[in-house]
Amino acid sequence: QVKLVESGGGLVQAGDSLRLSCAASGRTLSNYAVAWFRQAPEKEREFVAWLRRSGSTYYADSAKGRFTISRDSAKNTVYMQMNSLKPEDTAVYYCAVAPGPPAVVGGAYDDWGQGTQVTVSS
């Protein structure tokens, strides 16, 4: 079992940047695929980005060109740099760890953090 703690969310204006962190204990993140999901009010949870063990990445169309997922193995932490934020990026952001290959569906992940709120004002 891994414990994941997200941080870095906040209230920003459109066009600003944020860097979310997902710190892990109990597992070495570099041995697993890690993803970021988000859930806006009254909407279903949606995939944002994943980072494979190999270091390869994949992004939802909404995140391509603006968000970057990365890993600091020494800190056992995964990050997501979010630039050019838009009001539609407002959501609770969650990191998750997959025991197997990553996927865009949450069912592939068995450990989740508690989430961090990102609010982007127009």
C-alpha cells in the first residue's frame, strides 16, 4: 500500500501557472506508472496525464502543450507543471498509482491521494 499526498493547488488567475506535487511513501514511484486525474464539480473524474516507469508520458488533449508531468526519484515525488491555466481547469486534482500499465480510466489505479483543489478565475 502506498500513501500519496498531493499539494500545490490554489486559487490563480487565468494564464497563471501552478506546480502540483504528489509525494509518496510506502512505494517507490519510479517502479510504477503514475497518473493525474481531475474532477470538477458535478462532473465525472477525467484523466489528465500519465508517466510510465520508462519515463514516457501521455496527456489528455486538454492538457497537451500546457501541462508537464515529471518525476523526482530522489524525492519519490511526481509533479505536474500546469501553465496557461484556464477557468475550465478548475477541479480537484488527484494522483494515482497503477500496479500495471497506465490507462486513461481510473480503474487501472489502485492507490489514490486525497486531492488538491485548483481554482482558476477568469
